Amino acid sequence: MDVSDFDFDLPDELIAQDPPAERGGSRLLVLSRESGQVEDARFADIGRYLRPGDLLIVNNTRVFPARLLGRRDPSGGEVECLLIEKLPTSNAQLPTPEGHEDGTEGRSEEWQALVHPGQKLKPGARVVFEGSGATLHGEVRARHFHGRRTVRLWTEDGSPIQEAIDRLGHIPLPPYIRRDDRPSDRERYQTVFARERGSVAAPTAGLHFTTGLLGDLQSRGVAVAEITLHVGYGTFKPVRTDRVEEHVVDPEAVTVGAETADALTAALREGRRVIAVGTTTTRALESLEIDDGRVLPVSGATGLFITPGHRFRIVSGLVTNFHLPRSSLLVLVAAFAGREQVLAAYRHAVAANYRFYSYGDAMLIV
């Protein structure tokens, strides 16, 4: 299929720059997977469309403040570094980078990162990030494609690098949110069930849920279980090919424990619906192995790219936000509910002034 088949017109003013005043205050567009009919609702009323026995699966990943702002050492030029993935060499006792003040060995971490200005930050370039009572040093170790670098990070006093990142870092808001992050984003750009640190972007369909709403759904007989998929920078990766099938999705770490696997097995055997909260959860679930009717737990990675024609083995309902034109996430939603139906629903959403993208409104497809 052509990537252009997944395009649509979106006015800039519909791209949400801020979350709703209250968590859970979003609108909800309900799309019937069978008929294509749409209904306008409020997210707080999602329980009207769920049934006792439904199994709601959420992604409990937690966003860390991966955006570091600092300066070149010693020139002082401004530097921005977006941490993408900690590399396996991290957390080892590594030789302290040459030029360390005390000349001793200490702990350092190596990360895959995006840096700016990339053309000036060649291998060997040094950077410093300071603030909030913490100092973090970095050195560019290698250059890779599409602006990516290997960066080594360390602290002068040997204090935990993760602690320094948490104190210094900024929440990495998506590029279509055209403002600086605020202290409030540290809470609002996390789901209420976020626990497992490791994402550079939130599983945004989960941002609409409150603890009260989850409790209400459970009181109605809707079961809730968790998976972990750490969302990488690849979620913003543009589709650079003309054909959908030629696009490659970056692998992301995924964990589905035995308890959730057993809950999925029971739901499938009993014919109950499995409602995935988000495209990340959908990819994790559809990556699972099923052996003789039993869903198997996993701890690994998935690079599954769900395109039209995919046979959904586990997911029978989807809660999702509105996605970018020509994006892999929109392709996934179209694979689940049909391209024409999804694009018609998007046209309705535009006409009805729904808010789009990470801090925007939601869809329920059942």
C-alpha cells in the first residue's frame, strides 16, 4: 500500500498543546469496528461501551526526563541531548574518560542519543549539564545515521547517573507540542499506572484514565491487567518510504508477565474481549506467542509493524489517541478497523474540532 493512502488534512489549531484542565476530561469518539458508525461521547463515560468480563490491558511504562540541556566543554556553546536508549555497556566499572579531574576510575553509562548541534558534536566532543544541584558530564563516542550518537555520561563525584538525569532532565514532549516543557508535565505526561521507568514518550491513550475511573470500571466487572513496553524515539520516526511495507519499526523492550499472560489466556478461551489501551499495548499483545491456546509470557523486544492484512489474534478492542498523517501508528489503527472507516472517523473528528495527538482526545474502537 502507498503511504499516501494514510494522509488526511488537519488544521494546526487542532493539535493539542496542553492537556485538558483535568485528567480524564477529554472527549471520546466511539467507532464501531463492524458498522463504521461513530458516536461522540466523553472519556469519563467509556464504561458505557465496555462490558462485564472485558479485559483492559494497560502499558505501565514510565517516561523519564530524557532531554538534557547543557553546554559544550570548554567553549560554552549550547547543547541539547535526547537520551534514547541505554546501551549494554552501561552500569559497568569503566575507565573514567581521559581528562577526568581526579584521574580515578568511576562508573559511567553509554547511551544512544540525538544531539544538537550535531554537526559540531563529533566524536571526542565534551559536554556538561548542570542545574538543580547536580552536574553530569558527557562525551560523544561515535556517530550514527539520522543524527544519532553514542554518548558516554558520568558524574564527577560518582553519584548515581540516573539520579542526575532525573534532577537535570526535561520531559521530552513530542515535537508537535511547540512549547517548552513545564514542571506540571512531569505528572501530566505520565499515566496514573506508570511504574516501570524506561520510555522517552508516554503511551498517550493511557493519559485519559484516572484512578477513580479505573476503579469504577473494575466495579462494573471490567478486569485490568498490565504489560510493559518502553516507548522509544521510533514512535516519532517518520515513514520515509513510499510503500507502507518497506517501513521498518524500531524494536522496543517489552515484558508481559505470567499473571497477565494467564488473564489473556482465560479471556480468549472464554470469548471475552481484550481491550488494548494504546498502540504500544496492541503491538506488545500481538507479538505474543500462543501455544495450544495458551498465551506465553515474554521478556524481550518487539519490532512488529502492524499493517492492513494483519490477523489480530488477541486484541478485539482499542483505546487510542488521534495520530499523525502518514504515520506507522495510523497504519496500525487502520489495520484494526479498516482504512476507509478510520479516515472517515478522522474526518468527523476534524469537523467536530476534536483535539489531536498526545495531549488530545481519544477514540474507542470496538
